[in-house]
Amino acid sequence: MTAAHTGLAPQPHDEIAEETPLNLLIIEDEAVVAMLVEDALTLHGHRVIGIADTVASAMALADGERPDLALCDVKLADGDSGLTAAQLLADRGIPCVFLSGNCPENGGHPLVIGCIAKPFRAGSLGAAVRAAHQTATGRRPSDPPPALKFYNEAR
């Protein structure tokens, strides 16, 4: 039975479930953090196409699956840089959001949308991802969550 049938107001989860799920790439070298991010995103109805811990593995996944958006830590395995990964993804037309305890001051590319600081709240992650994707596709998010710091303040 839906909220309309019960007379109850729709819950935020109902609204999210009605939106098209996004295909997301997680670029994170800490396995536990990557799993927490994946769980939070799938609970919001999104599909995680893969988890990468290096620039090379991120590019291989992105080239094979073509995500709608990537969430990228700044420090990756093997001394790799998430800044490099984000730049390479943006050059391929794939928008990116940093998910890091060390948010960079700027994205360096219009498709590097912003940063969600760690520690993050799992409940706000879905809204932040949706707002970042809307921004990347030229739409203005109606109520962007404070957890997402946009690099282009005009957004």
C-alpha cells in the first residue's frame, strides 16, 4: 500500500525511490569506508557499478561501465591521487564529487562538482549525490544538502 492509499504524507524515501537510480562509481582505498558508502547509496536506490582503490582501476571501471557520477577519495592506494582520478573522469565527461576528510579547495574542472567531507552521515549521502548529479547535468538542485560543498558557488 502506498502513502497515497494510507493518507499519510510521502516520506523522503518514497520520493527518492520514484527518481531514476544513478549508476555510481566509488573510488576509495579503505574497504570498510567503501562498503559503508556502497550500502548508503544502494539504500537510496542507486546502483554501484564498482569500487576502485587506484586511478588505473577507476579508469578501467569508468571506461567499461560509464557511471553517471563518481565519488572519489583524495588519497588512494599505491600513493595514487584522487585529484588525478577526478580530473581524468571529468575529461571523459563523467562528473565527480570528492568524498574525503581532506576536501580540496577547488575541483579544477567544471565536472568536479564539489566535496562531501568525511565523516559523513549516511542519510545525507543520497541527497548530496542527487544534488551533485543535477548540478552536473545543468539543473539547479531545489534543496542541496549542507553536506555537499559546491566548488562553483554560483550553482
